[in-house]
Amino acid sequence: MVSNTILMCPSCSPVDDQKSLPPVPITNKPPELVEIPKHEKIKPPPHPSSNPKNPYHQYWKTGHNNLKELYRLGRKLGEGQFGTTFLCVEKKTGKKYACKSISKKNLTTEEDVEDVKREIKIMQYLAASAVVGGHHPNVITIKGAYEDMKAIHLVMELCEGGELFDRIGQYTEKKAAEIARMIVDAVETCHSLGVMHRDLKPENFMFVNRKEDSPLKLIDFGFSVFFKPGETFEDIVGSPHYVAPEVVLGKPYGPEADVWSAGVIIYIMLSGGMFPFWAETEEGVFEQILYTELDFLSDPWPSVSESAKDLVKKMLVRDPKRRLTARQVLCHPWVDCVAP
């Protein structure tokens, strides 16, 4: 095991001993987000954004419900579990945006409605905090939210470079470190503002353009929640291959679960497109997450730096109390501009 002295942040601990199985290459995208049978869902706590005297509140878009008066809708860009995303052009400026339209027919329960309301509130809060406290370069920005008889529409900045998933096996270690820094910067930004994403995966990071050095943006806050320091949650959500062990076990969890998911993404980038935890069924994947040792013996791992392995091990510690925080990951020398 690599010495802890590689890490500049002092509070990290070595990883658990685990059983060994080789990883399996990604040949297909993993199943879409699956919600494992739930415990009772915890209502998000009040947040500063709900205070009318808070400056964030003044940023929120209100009073205009007719999307088509302000924007021209174009081609379909993508389709998800609850909504379809279209290209849209602001009539006044000619500027291009993405419009995520969520059909009300898909909102079949009060819980679905509350999830959409929370997604909008979180995105508006993140956008407002950027206005007040500075730009968040790796988090998608919402421009406005609109509602008509048939759908709820979220207009946000346009990312035309495709998903991280589509490029994930192509990187040198140095480039992987640059991408990893953008991923973890987005996570740390959210955590510092009291937001837990809860569905980090390569499909939820989008490149702004198709250039090799394109900025990367975190998207899709549909399963995100506000949280306070020390607060934990028990509702089990996430995408199976990226979900943290404490979530699989139904234990109370906090923002450390996001760090685990980011660690899985970094492992996949460094391995040339292999999942650290793979099986044919969800139950098999969860068993791998709980018991399988990380494989650092198969190609290309022998040629990956010890610093990179050290970081991955410390992000994928099964005990969340011993796992690095997002801020500590950003302090790690492999991420902090010293990757080979």
C-alpha cells in the first residue's frame, strides 16, 4: 500500500483489505438510474434560499410562464427518465440554451412533484450563489424555470460537447488528472454550499464543447438534496455502479457518498474504461461494492503512478469516516497539478 505521506491532507487513512476480482471493461452504459427499495424519504431541511431577505431569493425567475414567448425550441438533444431536453434560442438575444421539459404526465405522485420542485430550487440556489460569490465553472447554470399546462421547463446553459462517458477511456494520466480536478471541483462546490448531488456518474458530466480542453459541467440535480453539517439521509437513490457502500447497506449517509461516486469515475478513467465493481445483476454489483478488492494489477494499472493509485484508494475507502472529503481530494498532489 502506498504511504499516506503522498497526501498533503493529514486526516486520511489507509483502505480496508478486500477480496480480489478483475474488473470488466465497459461495453455498454450501465442501467439508467435505479431507485433501490426505499426507507421513508427524509424531507430536505429549510435552507437559506427560502429566506426572503436572503439575496439569493431575489435572483429567482418569477412571473413569466410562457416559455415560447421568450424562446424558440429546436431539435431534441436528449431524453431522460422524466423529461426531454431540447435546444432553445432566446428570441431577444439569439443566445442558445438547453431546455429540459418535464411532462406533467410523468409526475404521477406528490413525491415526483416535490422532487422537481427541489431540483429547481437547488439549481436556482447554486446559480444565485455564483452571482453573489463568484462563478462556479464546473456546475451547470440554470437561466429560468417555467411552467405551463403540460410541462415544467428548465432553461439552462448549453453543453454541446457530449457526456464524459463518451470520452472516458481515451485519456492519458495527466489529462485524467485534469478531468478529475474538474469533477471534484464541482462536487466540492456543491458540498460547500450545502448540496449533495447523490447521482454522480459520467453521464451526468457534460463538456461545454467538443474541444479537447473543453470545460466540464455537472448536470442533473434531480436526486440532489440540501444538507446541513452532520446531517445524514437514509433514502436509497443513485446509479448502481457508482453508489457508496453505506448507501447500499441502507445506513445513514452524508456527502462522503458523493466522494465515493467520484472515486469510481476516476478509477474508470485511469483503467481505460473498466468498472471497479461489475456483475450481471444489481445484486451482484452491490456485493462487489461491499466486498471486492480494487484491482491494481491488470493493465493498464502497472503503468499508472503510485500517486494516482493512492488517491483512488483513499476515495474508495468503505468506511465513510476514513474517506477523503472533496476538499481533501483537491489537496492531493495527483490532482493538484503534479500528475505525470
